[in-house]
Amino acid sequence: MNPVWPSRTLFHSYWQLSWLAFGLLLAAPAWGHGVEASWRAVPTFEIQARYDTGEPMRSAQVTVFAPSNPSTPWQEGQTDAQGRFWLQPDPELKGLWQVHIRQAGHGVVVKVPVGEALGIPSPSSPGFGPLQRGVMAACVIWGCLGTALFFLRPRPAASVGGERPSSEVGAAALEQD
């Protein structure tokens, strides 16, 4: 033992692990986020873009593509401070207009129906079909069953070398020494 450093210092391996665990607890969590967009028909279409946390996508790049030419931008612009963009499409060009909204690696495509396509429901994500719901339910049941069977499995007997002798055997062994 070193007389200068006591055996339990701040540099001992147990303390090092404690400081590491404490530092990890203080670290700020990293949260991912998605993007949501919606539209509503007024004299023009108002498109609202926001992250899934509710924060608006301020000054996001917006590119609009007409249904007649989906490869060449029909209009380009930016969202305002509330994440809104107003689209006034040509009413003669009927069909689904594609509005691409991008900012800092995040993006979403909104399809806005114009003209005869107004009967199309809003571009929110569709619900799950019966097949998808059935597969998801089967996976949840399979996971619960597997977890239950894991914890109900028989435990292996303790190894012979690791068992302690009973007090009678221990006393007899002490008497023989």
C-alpha cells in the first residue's frame, strides 16, 4: 500500500465507475423528431409545416410541382415564422399538386388536390389495414408469450463446487482438521 495515496481515493476504480455513471445521468437526452404538414382550402391553400413536437418549420424551403409537369418546379418559396406557406395553384391544372417542404435534412411531401380531385381526402397518413393490425397483434402476443416462457423456464441446479456445506458437514470437517 502506498503511504502517500490512501487505498480509497477519487482515482480508485470504483470511484471512476461512479463518476462515469454520474456523468451519464447528467447528459442531456437526444430526441429525434419527425415532420408533419397539413393543408386547408381557402381562396388559396394554406399549408402548415411543423415538426412532430409541434414546433413550426420556420423558413423551410418549399418547392411546388404542378400535376402536368412533376419534374419541373412550378413555384418555389419559404415558410413564414409559423411554418405556413400559401399556395394559389392554376385552377386550369387539375390533379394532385406536390408540395415539397425541406429544412435541415427533414422534409415532407404534401399532395394538394385541385379541381375534380377535391374529393380526395386530406393527405394525412392512412390508418392500418386489417392485415397489418393482425400481424401487429400476433407479434405482440408472440413477444408476451416468449417473455413469459423465458421467466417460467426451470432454473439449472447450482454447481457442486460453488455450494457451501451445511452447518453439520462444516462442523464435521472442522473437527477432522
